[in-house]
Amino acid sequence: MKQLKTLWDYLDDRTGVSTLLGALAWHLVPPNIGWPYVLGSATLVAFIIQVVTGIALATAYVPSAADAYQSLQFVTQQALFGKVLRGIHFFGASAMVLLIGLHVIRTFLMGTYKFPREMNWLSGSVLLFATLAMAFTGQLLRWDQNAIWSVVVAAEQVGRAPLIGDLLARFTLAGDAVGGATLSRFFAFHVFFIPAIIFTFVGIHLYLVLRNGISEPPESNRPVDPVTYRAWYQNLLKQRGVPFWPDVAWRDLIFGVGVLTSVVLLAWIVGPPPLDKPPDPSIIEAQPRPDWYFLWYFALLALLPHGTEQYVIVFAPLAFGALLLLLPFIANQGERSPFRRPWAWVVVLIAVGVVGTLGIAGDQAPWSPDFSAPPLSAQTAHGNSNPVAEGAQLFHDKGCELCHAVDGVGGHRGPDLTQVAKRLTPDEMTLVIYNGRLNMPSFARNLTPDELDALIAFLRSRQSTSPAAQPDIVSK
């Protein structure tokens, strides 16, 4: 112990570290700082978890198209505690996204973006976008079938943007198609560029918190006046301020330990997301979807009316970013209490409701083809040895059943065809099959005349209502 004290005294004398730590630990903060204020430090804990586990995973992960999948299999199945490590990294990412989202909601409701903390809000906004970018780039690094098709879908979406769509798509894929260059680009952003941005802005954010002080709990009828606020705040700290440690920091410590414990337990009990099949862009039988925190956006783009996606892809993020950046400048004074700002509650409730509702829809994804749909039953096909039965088999073999349901069997991306003969004539059916429709390919080159006759015979037989039939779901 004596040697350690001597070493500490030497380092402290040369660096002044005790003075710095003391200033951080015992600086005064407003009274009555409660549990809602722990979300920022908890987000930092989640980020540290990601850094530590990410470094550990990087020692075994091989960022090449030929070896990435096998290296993750090795980590999951053979490396000591590798499965738990992957689980901690996965649930740590989920915790980081969830906590920073709750932190943004808390600061918005409490009006902490107002004077003099405008820059605190802006640096936090950068951290929010960087966190989402980390979550997006991390999914591709699994390099399985779901990962590559998720990126293909993302590239297709940004490719619809007016004017710059092709440029954005090529940037996303690092070329014209998904491949090794795509993986290298995502790995570089996930491991180097984005963490560097987060480290930088975490430092800026913490400096601004110390400089401008932790915002006091808002009270009704105590509006922020930029002319008098700083003097009022300093007087509050002088008269009623409490030291950050231990009066406030103990909550951060307890909650941070709770976050770490929850992440480790989930990783141990649930484990990481299972790897899908090895990547093969030639196999289209995949249902790519992002991790849970992006499901709502996945659903939004899927449910938008045709032709509007390209505008939403470009203008929705721009509008959201502009609102975040402009908010502290257009509303930097006045009431902070959420009870005096009912519109703030309305904004939060609408946002949470939309994200939650679309997230559920994204998880169900009725617009995705059902690649597991079984062949139609003999009862539905009206036997096994007639043109109708032959057409029913073709309906399955040609992939029609992936998107269209008959008697409750099949996908829901396209209209239900249980009673299609009541809606379309044979000639109209032929035109649709040959020419295709929106989100439906043309089958003119995939069907012989005899096959077309058999398929039409089957569709003409679909006139009666079946108890298992589902309502029509019109594809966009």
C-alpha cells in the first residue's frame, strides 16, 4: 500500500489528476436531481460496454467476404464465452439505442434545450444520429443471408431518392453490388469512423454539461429568461447546491450497474441473434428485416403509397434533423415545465405511438413474401388429377403462393385470391399474369400456353367463400 501511495503521489504531483477528479466529483449541482437524470450516464455505460465487447470481438472477427461468416460461427460456437460476448454486444446495442431515445424524450419534455444549453442539445443530437448509424452498420457485420439482403433493400430504398439516389446507393454498397467492398466499408465505419465521432462528441457533451451546469428540475411559472438565468442559476447553486458525488452520482452508479447486469443476464439467458444461412445474393428466398429499433422505419417505407417512398427517404430525415437543430434556437426561452407545455406531451405521445405501431407492423410484415407457405391442399385444388389441380400445383411452383393467399394459405403481399373469379374474367387474369402489376413480375416468359391454361382453370375455380379465407390485402 505504501508503494501504491508513493506512486499515486508521484503521478498526482506531475499530472494534477486529483484536482481534476475532485472538480468533477464535487462540483455543485441543483437540488432534487432525481432518477430521470440517470439516462445520460446510463447511455454512456452502454457505449462503454459496446467498446469493450467490440474490441474483444474484433480480435476474432475477420472482415472479409470469404471469412466473416465463419469467424462469427467460430466466436458463437467454439470461442470461450464467445456466445455470451456476442450476446452482450447485441443487447448492449439495444440498450444504447433505447436509453438514448429515452434520454432525448426526457430532455425534450423538461425543456433542457433552452438557454444556455442549446449546444448541449445539438451535441446530443449528433450522438443520437451516430448511435443509430452504429446500430445500422453493425447488422451487416453478421454477414449472413438476412444481413446482405437488408443492405440490398436499404440501398434500393436510398436509390429511389431524387437526383442523388444512384450516388447514395453506390456509396451504401461501395460499388454496384453487395460484396467484400461493402463489408469493408461497413466495418470501417462501425469500428473506426463512427466510434471516433461518438468519443469526440461525448467529450464535447460532458464539457458543456460541466460548463453550463446540470439543468434544474423544471417548475411551473418559472420561465427561462436569457438575461437573468445565469445569475439566478449561480445563486441557486450557491444557496442550495449539492455536490455531484455522492448526493447525485449514487443514482447513476446504481442504474449503470443495473444496465450492465441486465445486458449480461440477457446475453447469458437469451443469447445473441442466431445467424441466418451463409450469404448468397443469388438466393432470393429471404425475408430481410432490420433489428427491432429500425422495424418502424422498415414498416413505414413498406406501407407508404407507391411513388412517395423516394420523397420520404430524403425529406423525412432532413425534416427530423432540421427540427432537432432548430429547436433550441426557435424555443430557447420561456416555460420548461412539461405541465405548462402540453404540446410537448402530444409530440412525444404521437412519436412513441407511431414508432410502436409501425414496429409491431414491421415485426409481422404482411407485405413480405411467405417463403414457407405449403402447397395447397387437395380440397382447395379440387382433386389431384385435373387441370384445376395442375394449376394449383403451378400456383405453388411458380411462387404465386409466396404473395397471394388462397383459403388462408400463402402470403399477403398481394391480393387474396380465394374468390378471384368473382372479380376478374379469364381474359383479365391472363393480362395480369402476362403483363404483371405493381410489385408483381410478368410471367409471359415463365409459362407455356398449357401451363397458363391450367393456372387460369385453377383461378376460375376460385368462386366460393372458404371459412379460412382472409380479407383482401392490396399491395402497394
